[in-house]
Amino acid sequence: MLFNRIEIKLAHTTPDYQQIESLADTIWREHYIPITGIGQVEHMLKKYQSTQAISTQVEAEGFEYFVLAYDGIPIGYISIRKEKEWLFLSKIYVLSDYRGNKIGKTAMQFIEEKAKLYHLKIIMLTVNKNNTNAIRTYEKLGFINVGPVVKDIGNGFIMDDYQMTKQISA
């Protein structure tokens, strides 16, 4: 799909997954090392954002990944999964140099359209409790904090997040 200068393309090939792995490596290191530390970032990149992990998520776990491009340049990605009662927004990331170009807002519109297509009225996500900028952005977009989610993610690391939801009209 093309929105002005922003293209959102389904990722479904190994080269697509490799592109996402590369984007994740750049974005996560820049954004999350100050929040969680390098050890947890490296663990999560390997466990959740390697080419193999993404392939498994798509083929066996029901996730859909999309590459975001701006003027033809891959600059971010989205990951969603249709659940019984909501659309789970697993990932939405944009390279820092491209933020402020309405890419995130366009991606959220796309995600809302996907939820409607799946006949779901709620979008749910989790966000690190210390990721204050993202929390504020989600609140501006109509998401409500519904409480904490703490999960062991292996290697002695804990995911300490808030769960946020947004009601959407049919």
C-alpha cells in the first residue's frame, strides 16, 4: 500500500526478514540500550528479531510483518497478530532520522484498517514502562494504559511493560 511518500509492504521472504533484522539492529540499539541495557537488547534481538525468529513468527505463530519505506527507502517495520478479541500490535519501529514525517501516524492508520478488516474493535500492545516517549505517543493516539505486564524472557531478563489498548470504530 502506498500513502503519499510512505509505502507499507508485506514482508514474506527471507530477504524481507533480513531487512527487518538489519533495521531492528539499528533501531533497538539506539533506542533501547539506554532503557534496558545492551545485554537485554542483544538477547531480544537474537530471540525476537533475527531472520530465523521472524520467519518462525510468520510461519508458525500467526504474525504478519510489514516493511515501512519512505521514498522507496526501508526505514522501519510493523508486526501484528490477529487474536480472538483484538489485534496485537507487536512491533512498530521507525529509524530516528525519519521520525516526524507522519510515518508512525500512517502506520497506525494502516494497523487500524487491518483491525477493521479482521472485524476486531481493539488494538492491544505492550510498551516498556520506561519508554515514556512511546507511552505519551500511544496516549495521544487514543491508547489507554490497562496495567502492568511482567514476563520472564529468558537469560535472566524480564520484560517490564504496560499493556495498552485502543478501541476502534467498526
